[in-house]
Amino acid sequence: MSHPIIDNCTLKNGLRIIHAQSPDSRAFTLSLHIQAGSRDETEQNNGIFHFLEHMMFRGTRRFPNSVALAHALETLGGENNGYTDYESSAFWIKGNASKLADGFSVFSEFLFHPTFPDIDIERQILLQELAGDYNDAGDLICTTSLGMRALFQSHPLGMPVVGTRQNILDITVADLLAQRDHYYRPESSILVVSAPSPLSQYIKTIESCFGHKWNTSSTAPRRLAAPELATGKTVATENHSDSQLDIKLIFPAHGGSSQKVIAQTFFQRLLDDGIASRLPSNIRERAGLAYDVSCDTSVFSDVGTCSIDASISEDDLKRFLQILKHEIVRAVNDLPSESEMERIRNRYTFAIETLREDTSSYLDYLVWNSFLSSPLTPESELEIAQSLSAADIRSAAQDIFGSQRRVAALVGPEARSHSHELSHFLEDLGKTVAPLKRFC
């Protein structure tokens, strides 16, 4: 199987270009990735990047409303969309390779000439999206938002990407224009082009469409560093008329790209990476307590999180916590077995070795690493993966669960009545594990 040919260059305005040539492809993809997201907001404008993402699809000078713009984008043949995350925002379009020239033109128009019409209509759409995170009483019932807020408190990482109801009601077109002008900067953005032809064939078109000065703001934005987390435990509970309890346990973890982060990923795979991993095999397959139980790590540029999530019946909460505590203590005290290490290493290396076979995933990997101050290559990741020992994985578990900061979020029927039970679980966990004092 032939892999895409990757080229890189930087335009005079600072915009980085990552180009993937796939000669056998009949499609093109254009995407712009901007190193700005909800982490760059304040309490007063939380949600503005997500609002801005939505409004970018509302219309431009050439395409005066959302339907006209959608028609132009969809006529290229493929999909178009955008996203907002904690540390980045992105927009992309896909289409038939024969329409790439039109794609550059329409994408440039979309990015640089939005007019933000019909803001009140989009405001209502955003409020509908937000409504799913709240119950009828107006209480927040999203365990992710509850957990991140409890862990990071007043830091922007603790604020929801979608924002708050009041901010959605208050944000104006002038606010959106100012935010876009300040943060959508070529030097903090990456344009990704995936197409059958070499970059040299259309570099002049790229320079014409994207190589100009984007903004009038002369002061580059500065991102607030990761906070020094408070010690202790926090339990967040909200009642919700559902048939099950949704639980999230969340701990601080390493961020960026390093050997510690890869060891952290190995540990996450020890707990949850297929049915044979510890949490699914013991909580689902043997105990039958949950249809789905997961362990995930979220990695930001300078900090991360490790979270355990499950949906369980109220009657099974005590048993679930008992098994979970056993698995946490086991991970901290005991080395993974040789067979576990072999399984994790094989699955991790398989994912890295086959990364180039999925062009879209490989380009996302390159973008993520390009935004980091000390990026890793697939080759260096493989070297680290081969060198990691069982002791390294246990050390990663001790880093995470030995933290002096521990958070639990619980949403569901009579969730608040279980606050003491969860608080006791975290306190007991702290007595068992937290003397390691890795993260503070």
C-alpha cells in the first residue's frame, strides 16, 4: 500500500502548510487548524469560540446566507464542518479532486469574508445544543463538564467549550469579529491540503488565497498556563430523571508529548483497551455491572487528565466502587504481567505503524504535534513504546492515582444522596494511594 507523500512549507505570513499527496485518490481535503479554543476564553466570554465556529457557516460576502454558503460547499462533492476544542479550532471541506481549484476559492471566501448574518437564529440553535447538558431544573448534568469544573475550578480548562446560557445570550457580532481578528492568526494556524497532485502544482494558488495578512490586531494572544491544582477531593452530584447513574472519576495527568505521556497511555490501555483489558473484563464481563466502562486520557499542551466513566444502576454503585478500588490499588502496587505488556505494546505499535495508512488520522497526528513545543515523531514513539517496562507503567499509575487532587462526578436518579458514599470512596482512595504524592 502506498503512503501519502508529505511536504511542509511556511508562507511569508507565518502560515504553516502540511501537504499530503495521494496520487490514487479522487478526493481533496482542505482544513485550517487554529491554535485557539475555549482555554483562551474568560469567564465573561466563555463559549465565544464555539459561537464563532457556528457563525462562520452563516454566510459570506459572496454567499449571503447559510443555505447559499452550504450550497457552494456541498457542490464541491463532499462534507464540510468545523469543531471547537479546549486548545484548538478547525474547519474543513472535502470534495472531488477535479474541483480543487474551486475548493481553494470557496474555502478562502469562507475563512476570510464571513459576514455573520442571522446571529439571533444561531443563538437559538446554540441554546438548543446547550439544553442537553441541563435537566428541567436548570442543573448541569454533563459529567464531563462537572468533572472538569471541579478539577480545574476557575481556570479556563474548567469551563465548558459550549459556554454558558448567559454568555450565549450576550455575545454580539462585534464580539465575534474582535475575537476572530485577535486569535485567527496565520502564525498560529496550519493549513492542511490532501490531494492527488504535488504541492508545487498549486503553491501559488495557496499563496494567493491564504498568504496575505489576516488580522489587524498587532498583539499576539497569550495563553494562561496550566493551574497549580488545589489538593483534596471534590464530589459533584446532580439528580436527573434517568434509569442509570453516570459516574466519572477524574485525576490530573501529564500533558504534552513525552515518554511519560506514552507510559500514561500504556497505563490507560492496561485499564481499558478492548474486552481483555482490566476494567471491561472485570466490571462488565465478569460482574455484569455496566454495559460500558471506560478509561480515557485527555492530553493538552502542558497538562492532562485521566478519567474513568461508567453508566450503572443505583443498586450496583457500591459493588462498582469496590471493584474499581481493587483495580486502582492493584495498578498502583503490582506490575502488569508479561502478557498484559505484550498485548498493550502490540496494540500501541500497531496503531502507530499503520497510522500512515489512514491519511486523515495521520494528518491530524501531524497537526497535533506541530502545535507542541517538543513534538514526537512516529519513529520516536515506537522507540519509546519498545523501551517501556512494566515498572514504567506502574509508575504512570502511581503518578495519576497518587495525586492529591481527586474528583468524582455523579448524575442520575437520587445522585445527591450518594455524595457521602463517593466522598468516602475518594478519601479511602487517598489513604490507600495518595501517600505516593506524585501530582499536587
